[in-house]
Amino acid sequence: MSWINLVEVEYRVRRQHGPSEAGRTLSGLRELVREELPGVSRMRSVAALKADHSIALADCFAIATAAANGATLITGDPEIVDRAEQLPCPVTDARVPPYLERA
């Protein structure tokens, strides 16, 4: 997981639930993921994604990080899910339980 996206998680939780909960959430999340600080190659991949798609910059970091690691991006963000076939990594819609077939 990109550090950019970890920052995004922390500020959103902090805004909604306060600094203590943000610290607990970030600590718990860091036990589950491998954090990556993006280098030049990743930044260029992010720039290409942002140039080619109308997707938020932080979301481009998530997509590029998943693609670089051969991972599936799990998200409920419609701006990503709706473009899944155009992206360089598989995308799973977190809003749809895995046991349901998509119509």
C-alpha cells in the first residue's frame, strides 16, 4: 500500500473520529499491509494514469501500487470500478459481496 494512501486513511479517520482513533486505525492497518514509499518509476506511472483518466491523484497511487505488485485493487470507489477494464491492475468492487454474481 502506498504511503500516499495511508496518509489518506489517517486524515479521513482523524476528521471523522479524532486523532486517537486515527492512530489506532493506522497502526492496525500497518500490521496488515506492506507500506511503500513511491519512487521515480512509480511517480511516472501515477502521472500517466492521472493524464489518461479522470481519477483522483491518491487513487492513481493505489492503482499504480497494485499494478507494480501484481495485486488486485479492492475499492468501492465508482470512479475506479467503472474504469476497471482500462486499468493496469485487476479491480474488485468492495461494495459487491464476492459470492454474488454481477449483473
